[in-house]
Amino acid sequence: AAAEPALRWEPRCRQQLRHLQDGAGIAAPLPPRLEGRWVSTGCEVRPGPEFLTRSYLFYANRLFKAYQFYYWDPSCHDPSYSLVIKGKLRLRQASWITRGATEADYHLHKVGIVFHSQKAMQEVASWINQTSGEGCRGFLPPGRTWAPGALYELLSAKTERDCTAALGFAMHELSLVRVEKHHQPLVQPQQSGTRLVEELYLGDIHTEWGERLHYRPTGYQQPLQSAVHHVHPCPACGIIYRADEHHPPILPVRAQLPVQLSGSWVSTHCEVRPAVLFLTRYFIFHGNNHTWEGYYYHYSDPLCKQPTFTIYASGHYSPGIPSSKVRGGTELAFKVTQARVTPMDQVTVMMLNSSEPGSCGLTNSWSAGVEQDITPTNGCLALGIKLPHTEYELFKVEQDTREHSLLYVGERPTDGSSPDSPDKRPTSYQAPLMQCAGAPEEFSNYVSLKYLGKQDANGNEALKPLPVAFLLFIALLFLRWD
């Protein structure tokens, strides 16, 4: 196959892509079992930015107690305030919108806040006093001194008082739930076998602050992991598990790593975007001339087994500068100059063939499994792709506990638009990509997408796509079909 030579220097990338195509050994029970404690595996970043860790405890009688710990810094080392949230959760039916998810109703009984410094107390009090209604304006009188360990009530179902809006607080994440189970190989050479890992995916947080309070999720945040069945090693898990509102987790300060993009990066799992897009991504960055290639594979199912279309995109990127808004982040600009699309099912073929002439490749010429260049038509209107196109991005690089390099790319706007101006630059991140190969010695020419997969009865490779998806704003695609 024509694609084989270009990928030979990336065996780890190929191995990871095959692993994802095979469903990555994931089971997702319906309905999910939530009983027990679930914790963050590190410092999380929400749009804003907000830095936090979470520890959620679900009881068998549907009650829950959730901790959210907020910080001043991207290492989650310097705590600002903690929230303790109590309520009740009722699982409902499987989601009609987000395949593989379960919808849920929740009711909050109480929300309390504990401040960890005078500065935090003054800042939160000023937010509440400025933006809340009559019942909350005197939440904390001006000049009130910080009392370590004091718990102040923000919300009470009994008194019908709710002063949480000023914090941008909502628990709508509980309205969309998914639990995944898989087995992690044991790392020590003398050990054989696997360890069970359970992950809890809760609904995503809207990227626009003003939309957070009433947005109903269709995607997910970074997952929490079971306090019992989590990935090892996980230094943060134990610290977060032992914490409470009076003793917030204090994670070790993380060294900020330079964003050295050269090489190849691949998704670690099947990813979900708001408006119900399932995808995997695979990128190659060429540091010698600041060019990039991105492969994006889109699917109709949450295990990324049923392909709908693939995109290949390429262009160049600017040198990075430290972000002034998101500590620990690096700002870059990406230019997309070329793109190719491969429809992988008949629904996508019909949509592309019925698109306006001259707006997406050659008119009425699309067929399943056949790639077409959309650069001559300046993109593809039906998929929301415009060429050439510049996006203003946020990146960071971290190392996991096994010293794998992870690349975090800015979160896509929840409304499906594109960060095509500096003021729309992301303030949070998508799921990380894992580095699977170092920098190639020379720029590899683009090779037509081929498909890794099992052979059919005739010995031909069955159509089974490599992964692909990134700088192209197609999150509203499925909504457009309605």
C-alpha cells in the first residue's frame, strides 16, 4: 500500500491507532454503576480558565456528596476555595443525543464554601455582592475577616437561597453520565496480567461563561477515575481521595515544559465533542519548517468503530509565546491551507453529493472510501470547512507518570464555531494526545489515506480507518442534517 513506507518510522503510532480501532478493550455498561468515590487524576483546567480538582462520592440510595477544590495556579498547589455539594441523582434513560451516555436528573440540597485565604474570601464576596439578587447581596459583609475552616452556605433547598450563580457554578455535568471499564497492563517487568480501570465521564462545561448556567451537555469533561480502580501509578489520586473541604488537595508543583511539537502525536482514546461528534486525531509536526499535518477520523459511535468521514489537513504554524491569560499555556496561530475529505458511509456521500455546486470538491463526484481534494473549492461548505483558514490556539505539554509526553490542544468552542480571532482563543484544553514518534528527519510528502485493518475473505484490507480530527469546525454537522 502506498501509505506504508511513510508510516514505517512510526510503529508506536500505528500500534495505538490499531488499538483504538479495535475498541481499545473498553466496556461501557448501561445503566452505569456510580456507587463509590471518583477522583481527578491531576489538575484540571476549565474554561475561564479555572484550575480545579474533583472528588465525587455516590451512595447506593442515590444521594451524592461532591467536592470541588479551586486553585490560583495550574499545578493545583495553591488552593483558593473549596465547594462541598450535596444532593440526589436519578439515572434515567439512555441518551438519544449522545450515543453511549445515560441521561440523569439531579437535585441539589446544599452547597457550602470554605475559603483558604483572605484574598479568596474578598474576591468571592465581591462577585456575589455585585451580581446576586437581594437575598445574597449581604452574603459576606465588607471587611469580614477570613476564618480558617468556616463553612458558608451558598445554596440551601430548604430556605430556597441560591448564591452560586456569581461563581458560574452549576452541576449540569451530572445530567450526562458514562462509565467506561478497561484493563491496564501491569508495568513491572516481573508482573504479568492486567489491572481494572474504571472512568466516569460527566457532561462538558460550556466554553462561554455566560452559557454555563443553562447549558445542557452533549459532550464530556476529562474523566474522573474510580478511587479503587484507577490507572497506576497515580500520585494525585491518593492526595485527592484523602481531602475534604477543610483540607484541600495540594498537588506537587509541575515544571512547565517547553512546547516542542516536532514529531507525531495520537489520540489516547475515542473522543467526544459537543453536538455529538466521535473522533480520533493524529498529527505530525515538522519543527524545521513549522509545518503540520493533521489526520482526523470521525465516527458515529462512542467506540470509534463506525466511520463516517475522514479529513486530512495541512498548513503551517507560528512560533509559540507564553499565554498571558492561561498560566502554563502557550499561544500559537495555525494556518490551514490544504484539506482532503474521504466520506466513509452513504449518508455522508449523499450529503456531499447534494451540496451546492462548486462548494465542496467536484460536483456530484463523491463516493464511499474515495478521497477528494477540497482545496480548489476553498474548503467544503457542507462540512463547515473554509480554506485558507487561521485559528488561534492554546497548547501545553506535560509528562504522565510513565514519562510519556502528552500534548494538550485548546478546547473547541461549544457552539461549534472556530477560534478564528485572538479573542476566541481557548482557555481550556481537549483530551491529550500522546507522542508516539520523534521528529522525522525530513518532511514526508502527503500520502493518500489508507486503512489499517483486518483482511477480508479475498485477502484485501477491509475499509477500517486510521484516526483523524482537529482544526476544522464541524461540530454542528449532525445538527445541520436535521
